[in-house]
Amino acid sequence: MGKKFILFWKNFFIMVWEIIKSMKSIRGLISLFIAYMIFHGWALIFFIIGLLSGNGWFLGIGSAVMLFWFGPGTPVIPLIIVTAFIIQRYILMDQSNKISVKQKWIELNEKKIKP
């Protein structure tokens, strides 16, 4: 049970890294940045503003959102990746990335990567 859990998360993060590497065009990087800012980046900015200014409201909101997304079972990484794909393909009109997340997951599980 423990080895399957470790293998799942290892494969998951390898897949995420492969997907991020496939988005190596400038439009891909811009879409990753925009997607990160939509889900998590604005909370980081709120947190930093709260720390610098001593404003408890900004600090509280930024902390709450960051802790929520860092919590167990929250799908922040897949949401960021999928949103980045959508932004890259349909808003920035970049058709260079032809990776399939489902196919990449099957490929990683077939490799039988040992923990």
C-alpha cells in the first residue's frame, strides 16, 4: 500500500514536470504564469503586501488561500496545468503543444518506475 502511494505521487510529479517542459514556448510560459496567478499567485501577493504593510486583512486572506491550496486533496496542480493548456491553445492561439495528459499518465505507469 505504501509503495503504491509513493509510486503514484512520484509518477504524478514526473508527469507534471514533463508537461511543464513541453510548454517551452513563450506563450506556454505566459499561460503557465497566468494560470498560476489565477489560482495561487494573487494570494501570495496578498500575503507579501500584508507582511510589508502590517495589514491583517491582506495577511489573513493570503494565508487562508495559500493554506487551502496546500492542503491535502486539493487539486491545485492539475487545475493550473489544465487552465494553462486552455489559455495557451484557445486564448493565446498557440497550437505547438500537442501533449495528451491521459497518454502521458499511461506511459509513465507502463514504465513501472520503482520508488
